[in-house]
Amino acid sequence: MYSPTLDNTQRYRGDKTSASSPDHSLIPPCQVACPLHMDIREYVDLAAQGRIMEALQVIREGNPFPSICAYVCTHACESSCRRGQVDEPVAIRALKRFAVEFGGDRMVRAEAETTQVEKVAIVGSGPAGMACAYYLRKLGYPVTIFEAQSEIGGMLRVGIPQYRLPREVLDTEAQRLTQMGIEIRTSTRVVSLDLLFEMSYKAIFITIGAHQSLRLGIEGEDLPGVIDGATFLREVNLGLKPTLGKRVAVVGGGNVAIDAARTALRLGTQKVSILYRRSRAEMPADPSEIEQALEEGIEILFLAAPVRIERRKGKLSVTCIKMELGEPDSRGRRQPVPIKDSEFNTEVEALITAIGQAPQAPQDFRLRIGRGSTIQVDPVTLTTNRPGVFAGGDAVTGPATVTEALAAGRLAASRIDDYLRHRYPLAGKDTHRVLEGELSAETVEMIRKIGRLEPPVLSREVRTSDFKPIELAYDWATAVNEARRCLRCGVGAEITSQDRCASCLTCLRVCPYHVPRLDASGTIQIPIDQCLACGICVAECPAKVIVLRKPYERRHIAEELNHALRSAAEAKLKPFIVGFCCQYGLFGTGTLAALWREAKAGIWIVPVLCIAKVEADHILRAFELGAEGVFIAGCGTQCARENTAASIRQRVAKVKKTLAQIGVEPERIQAFVLEAEQDPGKELDEFIAQVGKLYLASTLMEEVRR
Amino acid sequence: MIVAEQKSLEEIRRMITPYQRVLIVGCGTCMTVCDAGGEREVSFLHSALRLAQAKTGDSQHSFSEHTVKRQCDPEFIDLIADKIAEVDAVLSLGCGIGVQAIAERFPDMPVFPGVNTSFMGMAKELGVWDERCAGCGDCRLEETAGICPITRCTKGILNGPCAGTKNGKCEVSKDMDCAWVLIYRRLERLQQLDKMRRYYPPRNYRAVPRPKRIVSKVGTAAGESNG
């Protein structure tokens, strides 16, 4: 469910929604799926333009710790990404990692001032606690984090292995919290909430996580050599090196089981097997994690469960039974049923149990506990049964994701603020509608298929020898190309006035995706769930009643053109040439800058978000304001669409015809379609020389006339 | 729909030469649909005229623009009366009817056509329009299987085809279909080929007085004070 509370309703790029220029964009499915409701479409779009620092700015608006999510987010956004209906979802998490690595996240300083007097205590320093502290501190409260372990981070520190989340990343974020003036008290276990209140804390946020491993409930579970996953990972992550032996079995099918198995492998275990009682389809672990574990040589025995553990000659003899899948349970997962007489033995030196975890709130907290030992809270106010005590994160939900915990922490900060300011919690108002509906088969067919580009990973041999992070960041070009795959759901075209629409059907005829259609009453409709915001109809509509739903897109070219012309007025280089260049991909990756640097004339680039949006009028305007030549440069096979250039060529032909009547030579305009591997400099040089000659001739004529 | 194409910039500039302030008026119906005088074309022409002025430096016009919903009804034109009052001439991108409607409504205002009104027709595809009706006032499409020989036959003959037909094409251009072959084929499909056997007497053009007027209102005489 999308609940727009405390969300990034502040839109980036200064888009002030006003009556004259309303933002009618819809919230895309990725943003709905994200527990933090991050403005994913926006930052992916900025990444596609190579505007990494701005992308990071958007990311930071919606996420207090993007560097952490860049590594470990389970990316619900990707599962709901509509690009998946075409080929594969956009690699959103990897793009975030790219923005964090290259956008200068390390330089960002978090600052906060104390403006409130009420002290808030946060019990637990996992992602929920960190996020809550961050936002409360931003609101001006004095905040103290209490952490039982020696270092902060909760599961991020003691649960997630270092090869998935490097500790430097966590340390940087922890430092930032300290910079903000948050007091962090590690190795401090809170035993009594009353004590905290006595220490004059006015509100307490309990976010103690779910660290207690569930028991298998079988014979031999307490034998030496049997260890639970949470404890095992905690020991390793806090620097201990448990001796496991040559053969290790892990019981369970979640992310903790996979983490434990891969950690065991990195500690030098020769053979690691995972026992899972269902089949791969039911395995709750992240599919890519399973894939990587298999790559590393970890064996997974599906449909197998231990029934008895015995200790023989210093080894564990684990008796297992084979399972088959029976009827689905209430959650729709098929239940494993033991197959009679199918027992088998396996011999290991250690057995790690990882079949789930639960919170364990101290009894002295006197909190009402619900199903699965979770702390019960009011879903709206997040308050527990005790006044001033709030709870969130895994301790309330049971084991969940980092992003969900961050969202819980953020919400808690807002609720605690409401509580301390004596306000009734009000849900934020977001007037944006949510985009619903799938892409139609016809639309999908018309979209150019471009496979997902994955970031590079360390080879299997290198990565299993230690705990180095296995995924590397994208290189610049790959990241930009991957970001270009975004379909930009929800910002498509809309008809501003059906009254002024002449029903000429131009939009219906120019749309490369066959999106506009006539409804039964003969009115043109542009279904927003199908439109991919290419902007061709916007530039062609004879009545000029079609606009893109984001105000920024409407003003963009005109504003950039004015800007270029203002700057050009001070330039001395002649001839003065205006270039409308696609800002996506090819030109966004610095080629634009290269063009600029090597320019042998006064070239002023007007960056456009696809040349399909350049209107005939824009070209005339460039000439009117003094350009000696105009070129339009867009992408060829890199473009998200087939044959984008056709529409712009049409417009260029029209402009040429008009200009010829004024005595402006048609050679002064040219449209380029460039490929990534092509050097745009050469063709451009020819064009500049061409315009240069015309310029020279016209200045000579001028002299003669005088 | 009425189809037109914009006049050359040269011709337009020549027409407006004596007038300093010029209002370019677009039309939101047919001229928008046929891409000759809708809001986009108005603003394109506006830019082009300004640019021409800047390049040649031979004139000092000031331009303004407005697109009305439909120029062929005085009520719509009245909506821009204040704008028209502020200029020295109107350049209408409406069809010939629109130009005349504005001229009629504003007797003291010079009004110029920005487009050549060409025919009544339909879109074949994006950016291509074909003539379909001559507005002859005496429709015979019932006899010709819904294909008009007046507009679609080069000669406009009523008893075709003539000897100039070859492989279904007209002698005037091998890309042009012979209208009478089209009529024959379609009558054949409709099993009405007997209509080909009939002789259609020549039309009496004198029976179609100009200007025409259609009166559906009681008490108005045909032709009274028309034009």
C-alpha cells in the first residue's frame, strides 16, 4: 500500500506546482513498492543523463542512508518495475550504488541543530533506530542511541556479512550520525525503560530487532557443533573466527541461511550444504543470492529436513528425511510433507540452524507482546501499551528488510514528533495519483527490447577467499545505458484541453507506441498507463494542447535555449552555432562536454531530453536570436525508440523550406544521428566549416554593401 | 473538412508590408486538422515572420497571434474584437471563409489570407490529404457507388471511363487511379453493375446559382442580401 506520509513530496528541480503549470504526473509502481517511497523514476532519469550528483541529491531526499541501501536493498521496486513486462526490470539498486559511488556521497555532511528540549532515547541501533535518530535529530531533538553490542548497526553490523555490506560504509553513516550531534552509547544494554524515563528521556523508541534464532525442535539440537545462524553471523561479524571444520550443513532457506553458508565457505570450510525443506520456488532468499551461492559451490539439498542429530567420534551425524510438497497453507505456500521411510544420514562437523528469527524484548520492559514474540503497537501512532514508548522495525514486524526498517524508523520519528508536540498524527497529503495497470501487449511489442545490464562482480575464485564486497560499481557508460531503459511510467502526455483539441488524430498517427486512441464518443484519449513520454505528439500537435505531465518537461527546451543564448551573447567566437543535443546516454556521458571543448567555433549546446522533443519553432527561435547555424544531434541505436530521427528530420525539412524564403541557406541546419562508437567531432567539424563559409560569405557581402 | 496550405512567406510578407501591427489569427477546426493554420502553425509563422524581419531588416512590423475556435462564425470572432482593435491588419490562417467572415465583421480592417484554401477532402495518412468533394450541390454518389466522378475523375465526366484509362490508371498520371474504374469495381462488388448501363445526362450548371445559400429557417428568402 502506498501511504504518502512524510514522503518526498518536495519535488526536485524546483518544480513548484502551480495552477498554471500543474504537475499531473502519476506515482510509478517502483515508488509505490519502495517502503521509503523514493522518487526512483526521477533519479534513474538523472542517471540516464549522467547527472549523477543531482541523482544522489534526489536519492538522499528520500533515504537517510543511501550508501547502505545501495548494497543491501532487496529492491521491491525492481519486482514491480514495468520494464519487466518488456524484457527485464531496470537495475535500480545497482544504479543507486553507482550514484552513491560517483555522486560524492562521502562528501555529504549531515548537519542538525538542537531546537527542541525533549530528549529521545532509541533502544537499538539497527536501520530503524538509525533512521529514527536521523530524522528526530533533523527535527531538532536531542537523541541518544543505546546499543547493546560494541558497535552500532544492528543486523547491518552483526547479521549481514561484509561481502554484502562493507563495514566502511556503515562506519561512514555512523560517523555522520555523530556529526549530527546524536549521542551513541555502545555496549550499553537497556534493562529498564523506567530508568530511561528517570534519566529524563521524554520518549523512547524500541527497535531491538529480531535476533533470537528459532529452534528446530529436534533431538540433539543442543549438542556442541550445532550453532544458530544469528549467533554464528554475529560472532563472525564481530571479529571472531569460529572453527567449523571441513563439512558444514546449514538448515533453512532464507537470506540468513544463505549468508551463513557463504560465510562458512569464506572461513575455509570445504563443503557447505544447505538443507531446505521445500523446493527452490518456495525459497524465501533473494534469487540472485541463491544464484551466487550456487556459483560459489554451495550445495543446496531441496525437500530435505533434519530430524535427529547425534554426535559420533567428534562429528555430527544428521539424520534427515525427504519431503514432498503438499497442500498450500493459508499464505499460499505449499507445505512440505515427510516421505515415509526416506531417511538418510549426512555427516558434518558443524550444523548451522537458520530457520527464522524472532524478537526478544526483556520482560522488564513490560511491553505487550503479540504473535511471534513481536512487540504490539498501534499501527497509526506506533505507540506500545506504555505511554511515550514507541516501537518499530523487526521487533514489531518480525524479520523484514533493511528498507522496511528505515521506513519504520522514519515514520516513528514523525510519530514521536507528533507525540512530543501534542499533535494528532495526520497522514501527509500527496495529490499525485498512483499509476495502475499493466502495459498492453501492443505497447510492449512497440518498445525496443534492451536487455538489463548488470554491474560486474568479482569472480568466484577471488571472492570466496575473503570477505571483500563481491559486487563492483557500474562504469559510467553502462550505468547511463542501464538507466535509459527506464520507461518513465506516469509522466506521459496529457491533453490539456479537450475543448481546444481539434481531434485531428495527429497524435494517434505519430505515436511510435500506438498509445492514443479514440474512445466510443470519438474523443482522443492518451492512456497514461501506456504512454512512455517520448514527447513526439507534444511537438507535433497542431493545436498545441498536448503536454508532458511534469512542468519541468514543458519548459525545459525553451529555458535551456534562452540560457544558451544569454551566455552566447558574451561569446566572441564566430560563427555562433546552436546545437540541440540529446542529453541522454551518448551525450550525457561527457561527449557533450567534449564537443564543447574541442569546438572550433562558438558552439552552444542546448541539452534536450531526446531530440524528438525539439519543435520547429525552437529551431526558428535559435536563428532569430542570432545563430548562424543550428544542428540537432541525437542517438541512433542507443535511443529507446526506433527511428526517433524521422520525426525531427520532418521538422528540419519544414524549417529549411521556410528559411530558404528568407535567404537563409538550408546548409545552416543539420540533423545528426550518432552512434556510441562514432566520433561526433568529425561530422560536426564538417558542419562548422560549412556554416563558417556561409558566415564568411555573408559578412563579405555586408562589407561590399557598405 | 476544408484543406488548405500555407502561402509562401514571401507572399505573406508582401501583403502585410504597409501595415505596422499585424495580428495572426489561427482557426481551431479544419485549418488545425490540415496543419495549415492551427495554433502550432500560427506560432511557427509568427516566429518565421519575426526572423525574416530580423534577417532582412527591411520592415518594422510588430506581430501578435491568437487562435480562435472557428473563424466561420461571427460569435467566435467577436471574442477577439479587442485584439483586432489594436492592430492595423489581420492575417487570417483560416480558410477563405474565415478570411471573409473576419472582413465582414470588421468592415474597416484589412484582412489577408495566410493560406490557399484548396479543397474539401480527407486525410490519407499523416501529412497527406486528398480531395473528395467539389461541393457541386447535386450529389450523385448514389449512382456512382460512393465514389465522386466530379472530383476524382480528372475530367469530371459523368459517363466514364473515357479512352484515357489504362490499367486502372488515368492518362494524366500513372499514379492516379481512374475514378471510373474504381466506380466500376465497386459497383461490381455491390452487384449493381446495371448502374453502369445507364446514361447520365450532362449536368446543368446554370441550375446551380452562386453564391449558394441553404435556408432552414422559415421566412428567409433565398439569395436575399447575400454577399
